[in-house]
Amino acid sequence: MREQNLPLFAKYAMENHAEVFKAALRQFGSWPKALLATGVTKKPRTKKIYRGRTSLLNALSDALEVQGIENMPQALKVEAAHYFGSLEKAIAALKEQRNRLSGWNRQKIIAALSRMHRRA
């Protein structure tokens, strides 16, 4: 899956590669332990940094706007690659959904404050 740049998060594996997922659970006890044993990850993920797809895409949007790809925090790059399969796929998903993202990000806050200022 890693060689094909497919997402490595458990839900994707469960839905799209059920046999591999089941075998990994039988052999290693959990999906994170299987990823660790195969060398895909360096340590099992103990907690999520972002609360799902929307939170991750909002953080990615903010980081790209403020810091660019080169200076983006490594934790964000790793999380995006883990969730989407690669950083490039995460950025592509962001471009597709930028205007439809729920929640707040830097761009939406600036737009809302600009609208409020114009009304005053």
C-alpha cells in the first residue's frame, strides 16, 4: 500500500483492503502494530493530532498559507501522508474542497473579520 501511495489509516485499509487488514490484526494485534512491524511507521500512533479530515485539511490550509511546504511542521506532513497516502494527495484534496471545508481556518477568520469591519 505504501509503494502505491495509498492511504494507510485503518478505516481506509478496512474498507478497501479487508483481507490484508484482517490478516494484520491476526498477526500483530492491531493496525498500528502491523505498520510498525513492517517499518512503515517508526512508532505506533498513540493519539490523533487532528480531529478528522476537516481538522487536518484546515491545519494544512493554514500551514500552506503561512509557512509554505518547505517550512511546514513535520508532524503535519506525517499526519497528512498517513491519512491521505502522501502530502501531495492531501494538498490535492485540500484544493478540491477548500471552499467547502467546515470549521474555522485562517482564511475564513480573515474573511469574516473583513466582512464585520466593512459593516461597522
